[in-house]
Amino acid sequence: MTPSKPFRWPACLSLAVFHLLAGLLLGGCAGPHPQEAPLPQTAVAREPAIGTDPVTGERSVELSVLIYNVHGLPWPFRRTPGQALDRIGQELAGMRAAGREPDIVLLQEAFIPRAARIGERAGYPNRVRGPRRRDPSPPASPDIDPEFLDSRRFLKGERAGKVVSSGLYALSNYPILEKAQRPFKQYECAGYDCLANKGVLLVRVQVPGVPVPVDLMTTHLNAQRASGVSLKRALYAHNRQIDEIDDFLDSHRDPRNPLIFGGDFNMRGARERLDYAMSRRPYPFVRYYCTVTANDCDIRMSWDGDEPWLATQDLQGFDDGACVAVRPVRVAALFDAPVPDTPDEPAALRGRLLSDHDGYLVVYRLSWPAPGVMPAGCPPA
């Protein structure tokens, strides 16, 4: 039996209907989003195991990062029942009880409160949110194409304002010291994507025993055909958002820290999008690194084709810091099987996937030199 995937409304859905329902959707009928605790959030859910190379004295630790687009859209634009979002949190809580939960979870499309509560249900003690619906966007770039700006269409969502937040959340077993976030610039979006206050979120996480924090970034970039506008227009918006991420990292990433990034990049089958992203900041994507650059990754998921980095919307990547190096060592899919079609399961979930995306888990190895040989400018190991 082929598992059913959530239905998505056609791109030509009338925006008028959307706005007739907007008051209800935003009225909090499902309750408010969880309150975010002040930073720093200092809880440690479990102590990591630090290893030491007996010959070189190099130290290392593993850090697991899950990215997951949970399809937490408001009704009526989702057909996966709300129980699916509850079930995601329950499944992660079950992994925690077994001692195998991801250390970090980066969520996309957690638009509604029920999706936003996944972190609470899963037991993550440190949780932060990306741009909210009412967070102001930076002004449009002065060099934006005037034709792109003038051709915005209300019925495609481009002149209607923001209806939902960015949908971004970061959940962590380890202390979150700082966060930085930014909605994408005003008007630098295309089609129905403009209804969400999409942007970028970076969290600085202190893994106990590691000499510097880890910077983790997540985002959700402009869709292709699902945006309801031409591919050319959607590509222009996507490229502008890549430019913004480049500028954001220049402003907020600490070069001493290793960087891990992941999210819904909306680049499946879109070589032009990938090429532009790599031209701006050529950090390796895990799927490329583990296929082309290295042959020692433990790959526990199916990768399609000769270029698996172009076969998915969901990508992770990484970059060394000056003080701590980072490499992927294991990859796996989570939430990639349907709920069993058995009487003991909720009828609404039987035989269904919990989202229209799979979860994508990468285990990274963080490593740094022996005490006494740390690079200049780095804290002692």
C-alpha cells in the first residue's frame, strides 16, 4: 500500500477565501504559541560523551541534528489532521525515553500553535522561535528590479500582507546562549510565499565540553511552482533570499564557531537555484559531501539519482569554525514511514505519513585539537 501524502490546495486558490478565513485562523482558536523563555536558556538534557584520540590527543563529540518540515499549516490549507502534529511530538518523546532523540531539531512550517508545541511535547528544554507574523521586514533593497516590484499581484498574495509567521523553530538538548533572526526583506518574495513572514533563524548552542559554541541556522526559502507565479519570478525571489542569508551570516555568524545549517531550501530539480546559492557561499551540502567528497559517511536512507542534493527540498550543510571542525558521519530519514493501518491507531492517521516531508537527520562529528595546541584566538580546550 502506498502511504497517502497530505493534500495541498491548488495554487490558484482564491485569496479572497483565504482572507475570509484569516480572522478565524489568527484568532487563536487553537490557543497561543508557547511562550519563549528568556535567553540564555541553560538547561542540559543529557551530557554528551567526549572522546579523545589516544595518539594525537584530538577531542571529539557527536551532535545529531534533525530538520523537519512538519506541514503545520492552518485549516483549511492542510488535510493532515491535527493529531499528526501531536504524534510528531509523541514520537520524539519516545525517542527521548529510549535515549536516542536528536540533540537539535530545526522545524519548518510550524505555523499553528499545535505545531509550535512539538518541542514541549518532545521534552526539549530549550526552544526558540523564528520571525513572527508581525515582525517588521527590513526595507526592500535599493537595487531591487523595478519590474519585479511593480508586477506584484494581490490575488497571488504579494500585496496582501503577512498572514502567518516564518514557521521556524529551534529545539535543543543543550543551552541556547543567543539567537539572531531576520524576516526576508519587504517585497523580496514571490507568489503565495509572501503570505508567510519567511526568513532566517540562527541559534548559538553550547555543547558541554566543546570549547566554543555551535552556530545553527535554519530557513525556508521561496517555493517554485507552488508559489503560484512563474518560475522566473520565483527564481528571482529565491536568489534575493540567498543574498539575504549571505548578508545575515556575515553579520551574525562567529567565525570561531562551527556552522551547521538546514531547512527547506526549495531547490529540488532546480539547478539554477543551487548554482546561485553555491556561487554566493560554497559551503558543502551533506548530500554532496557524502556522495562526492567523502566515502566514509554511514548513509541509512535512500538517495535518488546521481545528484541526491537535487532530489529533495530539505538540505543540511556545514562549515568549519576556526576553533572546532565539523564533519557529517551518519545520515538517516525519520518519520518516513506511514502510521500503521491497525485498529489501535487513530482512524484519522492510519496509513498516513505525518507530513508531506520526511525528517532528515544528520549526525556530525565536532573535533578540536589537544589542549595546548588550540589555534590563536581560541579558548583553551
